[in-house]
Amino acid sequence: MLPVKNGVGPSVVGLPKDDQFKWHTITDFLVDRFPSIPRATWLQRIADGDVEDEFGVPVTPERPYQGHIRVYYYRDLPVEERIPFDEVILHQDEHLIVVDKPHFLPVTPSGKYLQETVLVRLKRKLGLDDLVPIHRIDRDTAGLVLFSVQPATRDAYQALFRDRAVHKTYEAIAPWRSDLTFPLTRESRIVEDKSEGRGFMTQTEVEASPNAPLNSLTHIQVLEVKGNFAHYQLKPVTGKRHQLRVHMHALGIPILGDGIYPVLTPEGQIDYENPLQLLAKSIEWVDPISKEARRFESRLQLKLV
């Protein structure tokens, strides 16, 4: 398989077996599968040795299509504008790296973000090709993210999240409602919002039923109230996508700076002066290797103006 290049591992695509007579060459398949990438771009990648199959055999321009194999390639993007905020390493050992992630910086490559992600920045900075995030937070959210350094102990840490043995605390700034009694617990069913005009991965609450039970739970309390706004502490028990943002919106107190709930901000409109006021503040667990209690806290702070 292709090695890590400039901090970025290769992408992979499977070649369907059932459609083996649809394409004459692997190049034809790649052009058809990724219509936004011109044939000339694929030919240049092939000429540069940046496309090969799962057995390490290079793909050539005229190589016949072969179904039921995987092809690896390097994803390329136009020059990325640097996101003007830096991640901070709070802790590093042979198993884990704990990072304080700024707002706006994605954890992993996706969409138009490749080099400008925490993962790729760290790989390039530290030279750790096996680095993998154990969990993720939204690009808009700031705070703590854990990365696994080596494959040998990775599953032990991932199991903590699968078994809900990691305790995470978030903080948020949002409107104050005197008619709500805190602390409170929000439990609901969250699903993908497929209504017209909503973006990809947008979530919403729906009525639960015996066949579609409640699937999200968050404990919420108030840290400070100042005028029409409050500083909240949020403790998610479950980990549904956008759970905290959806729960706060459903309570009528959407998090300040939220570009999805309640109103979806058009793609590409990024306001660095108005970040989402949501912070992954602390994380704690009993370490599966050392058996010791561990806790980390973000150095970042939200300010209640």
C-alpha cells in the first residue's frame, strides 16, 4: 500500500465485481467514479506513481479493469488556505497524544480540508504515520481530542468510548431562560434531518416509539448567568452527532455562533470572529494500560460577555 505522504495517507476505493464489463480500464472506472476529477488529473497521478492496487502493483493508464480489488491513491486538493489557529499538544506518551483543538480546525481530512486538519498537522510535525484519532469533535467545536500513537494499544482506548467509560464535560454560552429549571436532563431521539433546505449531516429531534426508542442523553447545568446569556456545563452520556447542539436548540437556547441550529449558514461562509461557543472542556477515564485515573482539561476558555 502507498505510504503516508506529507502527513496524508492514501485514500482507497473498491472496484465492483458485478460491473467488470462496464469499464475497459481502471482509469475509466476512476474517471466515472469521481466525475469532479478530470481524466488528465488521474493520468498525472498515475504517471507520478500515486495510484496502485492493494497488492502494491502500480496502476497504468491502459491497465484492464479488474473487479473485486481495491485501488489506493493520493487525494489532492488545490492550495488550501491556512486556518489561522494552532492546535496545542497537552500530553504525549507512547500510547496517547492529547490535543487542545481550536475552533474551525477539522480533526481529520474531509471535503475541502486535507492538510489543514489536526491529524495531518500532527503527522507532519511529529513524524507519526500511525497516528489515529480515538474520537472526534466537530470542526466548529474547540477543545480536547485524543489520538492513538500505536496500533498495538489502539483498541484498548477505543473500547473506552464504545463502553461509555470516558466522561466528557463540555461548556457552552447560550441564551438564558428563567422559565427552565436547572440542572436538567435532556433525553430524546435524534435522527438525520432530511427536510428540504437542511444540510448534509444535519440532525433533528423526533418523537420516540417502541420501535424507535430514545437514543440521546445530556445533563445540563448553569455555571453563571449574565444578563440575557448564561454559561452552561454539558455532560453527554451518549454520543449522537451534534447531540449537544441539537439538545440546546430544542430547549430554546441555541449555542451562540451555531451555524447550523437553528439557521443553516451557506457553505463557505466562515466568520473567524464568531466561533461556535462550545468547548470540550475536560475528559477523564481509568487508563486500560496503567489502570490509573486520568484527567485532562482544556486551556481554552469561553467568555460570558
